[in-house]
Amino acid sequence: SALPPAGRAARPPAPAAMPKRGDGGGASPAPVAPIKPPEEIITLDASSLEPPAEGAGKGKGKGKGKERPPEPKPRPHDMGAGLRKYSRGAPHAKKLSGGNDMKLSGKLKREARQNEEAILRLVKGEVLQTTESGSIKVEGPRERTEKLTQATLLEGATLGVAKKRFSFDLPYGPFTCGFTPNGQHILAGGRKGQVAMMHCDSMQICTELQLKETIRAVQPLHNQNIFAVAQKKYVYMYDNQGVEIHCLKTHKYITHMDFLPYHFLLVCAGDFADLHYRDISTGQEVSSFKTKLGECRSLRQNPKNAVMHMGHNNGTVTMWTPTVKAPVVKLACHSGHVTSIGVHSDYMVTSAADGYWKIWDLRKYEALHTFKSFGYAVSDVDVSMTGLLAVGFGSHLQIWKDAFTRQRPQTPYLREEFPGKTVGSVRFRPYEDVLGVGTSSGFGGLVVPGAGYANFDSFEANPFETKKQRQEREVRRLLDKLQPDTIMVDPNRIGSVDKQIVKEYMDEAKRKEEEAAKADAKLKKKMRGKNKVGNRQKRKHIKEGAEQRSKARERLNGEEGSSSGGESCDESGGEGDGKASAQQAPGASAPAPPPGTGAALGRFYGKRRRKT
């Protein structure tokens, strides 16, 4: 008989069938006891213990014996690009040295090593960020994305994306809008007095106010619990319940506001050509300047270095820091007044009343591209986190892609029309593919694929934070608040050493040491105890006492001379006193007091009266 296959137990043969009664087989045999099967013996083959060869198939069916598909390999990751992205300053800066100070050298090396490890962790963490930003892909080369409308985009979108498209028609326009730093709340303000804050996902209104006063600008602060409103004359602050908290009466007729989240500074500019920096954590005014360039037409911060960019009537754009009273940079951009400014990384976008809008390179302060609007001048511009540029003018809205990184684009990325309305404000929602638009008759949101970051840092701004996380983040931000003097045009200079200032400081210290050494050398004379403190004081008191004695002696001598002179006059002229007085002229002055007479006796030497 054939042996069983390897790896299977050898089973005993089945018992033969016994004939039953009545089958003609004779007498029936005695009943047979059940047979106990023998123990199973498992035979193993050495080849079964070896791991399967690479590419060998497993299991049964069609795939048996076929090669397995190759395992997925991680996508190639460019470490150099990540290092350049997360490194501060020069990516390959030379190592710092503490000179002869071993303690300082060790501290500098330890900090440099920690910084390098932190950068490497950030670069390696990008492998876990598998989500990619959205975009629009066309089927053929002749198709253009600018022809796609919002209705066309939402036809193939999911329900969650379709909810992000909304629109409100309100009679208190024109409206300006802004988003909180985490992008979960939108703040809208109408020119005629209506202010509303709303949650962007649930569409629940947090607060709504009718101030019955002109509203010039609105600005959300570090979270949704507080926001600022520039009303007709002053700037007011409200909480999320609509209760007025503060009134900034030093900020009059403000038209533009912005907020620096890392410094907790509210920046305001208005019709009086003034610029105010106020710390909202302490309530103190950090600085206030007069620009001397007319009223402010536009104001926007540079997120990279927190420098404020201000547009003026004469077409110039100035850059300001809270520690310098004059503009650090002054750039002539347009021939008309600047209507709006947008800043992204090392690039700036400006628009003016002359109908042109330009893209500037802030590293060279040169214009890269110039565009011309049609029908109306550009009213507002904004740049998203990924570099999409929104431009609103008249009833038209254009969104441009790759305007900073490539050659001059010929056509916009998307277009949207608002018939019968005027676009007054555009703001991209952080971490979302949404653009907030304020028009003359309401405000709303548009879906713009690829506008927001796909992967967010929950320690920086968490869109899904709870109440406890928001409170902890606010306390941590206050502890890590940056000082106003850290704002400068080149932030890479922070932490560096200015050799010229160090040289001047060392020269000044050396000069003071030489002067102190010369002064000490003059006092080091061997006077054998004559120059001690006690001896100097003794000589001083002796000199003062001598002067006092001489003055007293002179005063006594004068008094003695005056008394002797008076007695002689009385003895010689006592009898003829009456005759002398009678012979004196009526208008003659009284005799002068004798020398040495004090002020107390001077009143007795006045004009004598004639006896009658």
C-alpha cells in the first residue's frame, strides 16, 4: 500500500463488514467488541519546517504556486527639503564656540545638539502625515478649471464638503469677515451696525449684536471668546455672549485692525495717520506712532516676522515695528492709494485704485508680476496657507494658483460671480478649503480645493479642541508670549551677535577701566596716615571753626566801634542838638546808621521828626 503523504497521520484500515442474520450466511457470530484505534503517528518532513521561498504562493485555489506581489515600499522622502523647511536661519550654520570658557562651550554644544534632534524628529514625523491637500484635476489639456462653478464642484463632492458652502443675504451691508486662528468660527460685521459670530461647522450663532452705529472693522482675537469692533469713534471689545468688556478711547476713528497671535498685540490704524500697538493680555499700550503719511488705507501683518505693512494715499507701502518710530522700509508701489495688502512668506501682494495689482519679492523689494483688473479697482486680496491668492473687485472674484512659485500665470484657478453685489472682503479659512466672502448684501463661504493645510499641528491650532484643551492652550500661549522687541524685518538676527556693537561695548568698558585705574593711582600716595578719613574730617572741622571765629571777631569789632563813636558825639554836641536840628533843612534825609549796626537796629535810624 502507498505511504501517506508527509505531514499527515497514518490511519488504520476500516473493519470488514459482517453478514447479518437471515442472509444465508449460517449461524450468526458472537458480537465483536469495539476496536480501539491505535495512537496517531505524525511524520514530519524537514522541508516543511523551512520558511517558504520568496515569491512562493500560499493557501489553496488559483493563487497557489504563483508569485506574491511585492510588499509596498515607503515613499521616498527628501530629508534635505525637510531640513530646509524646519531649520531656523542657515541650515548648515557653523558650530558656536565659547572660547576658553568650557562651561559655555558645553552649553552651546548641548543646545545645538538638541536643536538638530528636534529638526530631525519633525522631518521624520512627516512620514506619518499621509493626508494630501485637495486639488482639481481636469481630464484633457484643453479643459480649464476656471470654468468650473460652485454648483459643478458640489455635484461630485461629499456631504461634509457640501456643508461648507453657505450664503446669508442680510440688509446691513457691506460686510467684512474674519476667522479665528483655528478656523472654527467666523466673525462678520455689517457697515450699518450688525455683528455676528457663528460656528462654521454647526452653523450655530454664538452671538449677534445690533449696535446701531457705524462699524468700520472687526477682528477676532486669540480665540472665539473675545473680539474687537472698530465702531464710529472708539474701539470696543466684546466677549462671546455679546457683553462689552473694554472701550479703548485712545484709539479714535480706527478703520483697520489686525492681531499678532504670538505677541498678543492688537494693531490699529485709522483716519488720524496713527498706528497703535496694544497688549491685550495686560491692557497696556505698547507704542503709538504718527505715520505723517495721511490716513491708513490698508493694513496687514506678515505672518513670518510679524512686521506690519501699511498702505497710504500716495501709493506707498511702509513697514513698521513697535520699537522703531519711523518705518523700517518704505516702498513706492502704485500711483493711486493702496486699497489692500496680502503677505505670504517672502512675497507681498498690493492693489491700488489705479486698477493694477502687483506681486512683490520682499527679499529684493522688486515687482515680479503686474496684473490689471477690469471694470473696478481691486477692493481686497488674501493669501491662503498653501499660496492660493483671492482677488475681489466689483462683482467678480478670482482665485489664482502658483502665482508666487512659477512664471506669470495667464488664467486664474477659479472664478465666481456675484451678480448685483459688490465684493468687499475676502478671507481664507485656516486649515480648510473654504474662502469667506463679504459682499454688499451679506456674507458666505465658497469651496476652494487646495486652500488649507491637510495636516495640522494640534499644539499650534487644533480645530477639534475641547474646552479644557482651549484653556490649557491659552495659558501656554501666555507663558510663551513673545516680547515686542523680537519683531524685526530679518527674524534670523534673533540670537545672533552683532560684532560692531560688541566691539563698541568692549572699547567703552576698556576706557572706563583705564579712567578708574588713573583715579585710583592719584589716591595711592603715601601720606603716612595724613590722608585717612578721620584725619581729613578733622582738618575740615578745624578749617570751618577758624572761619566761624574770624567772622565773629569782625562782627564784635564793628559793634565796639559804633558804640564808641556814639558816646563821643553825645558829649560834644549835646547842648547844640536842638540848634542843629533846627538848622537842618526840612527835606534833608535822615543820617545813615553807623557801620556795624545790625538789621534789628536799622529801623531806629529812620527819618527824625521835628519837635514843635
